[in-house]
Amino acid sequence: MCLLGSRSSRGADSPVEVHGFVSQGAIKSTANNYLADSKRGSFEFSEVGINFTKSMTDELRVGMQLYMRDLGPVGNYTPHFDWFYLDYRFWDWLGIRAGRTKLPFGLYNENSDIDSARVPILLPQSVYPITSRDYLLAQTGVEVYGRVPLDAAGSLEYRAYGGTIYFDITPAQAATIPRVNVPYLIGGRLMWQTPLEGLQAGGSLQALRLDLDYSPPAALIANLQMAGQLPANYRAPFGVKLPAVLAVGSVEYQAGDLLVAAEYSRWHVITESPYPVIVPNSDVVSERGYVMTSYRVLPWLSPGVYYSVLFKNVDNRTATRDLYQHDVAATLRFDLNDHWLVKLEGHYLNGTGALSSGLNDNKPTGTLTKDWGLFLVKTTAYF
């Protein structure tokens, strides 16, 4: 697969590099619908992508990826450009990218669209939620990057970016949220490649604000007006602002066929609403993290495990089951050949903090089954 920011010295004489993938999966849960109609079992777990990259000169590289997916109610095979960029590298310590560039957040956000680059089917969902992929994968703007040698102390890789995120509002969403705007997004990542080969550590920080228009159900408005909690001249939609700061600390060790990684993250999200009776004002910090390991036992077999945890509010971690979610996952990856793989994965989950009420007959997530299991199978062909 082609990774964003890879370089070639062949310049204008280099051919266009073409890579692609097709994946199909299935999801089944013992209780609670997760990602799709998983209690019944669902095949709404598909993705297709093709990307093109070319070195125009020794310093200038361009690339783009066309992508579509279906994940329960998300995607529905709507094609879009996942990323595209112009990349000019002046020196090893300074380069610049412009376009829709992948966000260097944590260890694996940039590779979250590359199934062949990892063992798990689902990356730890506390830090890399797959349902948020459309606005966590990439930003439209500018990025500067580089690598600075530290002699015997290893090297530092830095990334800094700024821009925005554009949202495609579907007809179904437009009735409730007709507009979403991101007036700013800034962030960066600093990674230290230590003198110990294969060991790196660092941190990522990202700040953004979402501005959205919200139209609540007409029945809710009528009930609130009858109760005197809304003025008679109330009109929808109304604006809601959500400034957020996301931070993650990362450490990874790779030695031969062994991978060990751990990340700890906090997301601080503020909700500012002119009508708190409809959308409550809040100031919440969530806590997220995981430890993960995998090992290539045979050329065709790679098992992996991880433990991931989410606390939606650090000030009230475990009062009710919808405020947390523990996830213990185990995966078997089978590489059938150089272009085709199959994965089997099982999860034991405690808590319902990452579940959607909309996928569960609009039941409050605090009433859903506390302990449940999730099973996934996925096959990917890639070139």
C-alpha cells in the first residue's frame, strides 16, 4: 500500500503508482447493536479504495485516494476523495503538504484506512472510533513536517497542520442537522525515535470547533412550549458550538515480528447552546486508552490482542454503564497470499459507553445490556 508522504528519487521519470483495496466483512453481537444491525448479524461492513501517487520531481509528489464504504447507517457507498495532496520536501528537516491531508493523530490514525497494515479488524475504538472516520482521518489545509537528527539520542519527527474539515450532510441528516461547519482545526504531533531500534514515543495535540445548526423534533418543541420552557416565538434551527481539544500520548516498540503499543488520550469537549433545555450546555473531559500487542508467528499467521477502555466523563467514570466501556479483543490474521488476507476477531465488552441509541430502537444506552460479545470476520484483497 502507498502511505502518505512516502518519497521517490526518480522524479518526473517515475511512473504513476496505483494501489487499491476491496474489503468485505460481517458483524455479529450477542446483545446490543454496534456499528450496524449486529444482533441479527450484518454484512454492512464494506470498503473500496483506489489511490494514485506520482513523483513530479525529486522534491515534489502528488497523490489522491477515491474511497467509499458501507458501515451500517454510515457511508452507503457514496464515493468521495478520501485524501489528496501536493507534497514538496525542501530538506529532510522541512517539507510542506497542501490539500486534504491525513491527520497525524496518535500512532495509527493515518493508517486507519489500510487494513493490510495492521492485525486488528477494529483498531482500539476508544482512541480510533471507526464511526468518526470521516472527520478524524483528514483535514483540508496545510501541513509542515520534517525529521531532525539528534545524533546518539535518535531523532525527532514533527508534524504541524491547520485547516478545516468539510462534512457531507445526507438528506436523512439534513432534517435534524442541516449545516455543520468547522471554522478552525489546528494540531501537531512530535515523535521521538529513540536510540533503541524500534522504540518510539511522543504526543499529539489537536484543537477544533464544530458549529452546527440543529432542528429538534416538532413534537419536542410543542411539549416544551406548552410547559413554558420555550418562548412562543422560538424558531429552528438554532446554532450550537462545540470547541474541543484532543490529546494523546503514544509509545510503540517493534522488534522483528513483535509489536507492542500503548496510548493514553483525553478529549475535552464543550457544548455551547442557546437553548439548554433542548441541547444542554456541558464541559466534559473523556478518558481513553489501550495496550496492544501482536506477533507474526508464521508468514501466514499473526495473532494479536488488546485491551481498550473509554470513560466518557473523568469526573463520573462508573456511575452508570453508559459512562464507560471496557473492550478485550483478540484477532487472528491469515495472509493467504501477498494480495489477500482474512481476519477473525472476537471482543468481550463491559459497559455501553460507545453504543448508539439510534441503532438500538432509541433506547437510552444506560438501559442496554451491560456485558456483551462482538464477533467480526473480514477479508481484504489489495494491490
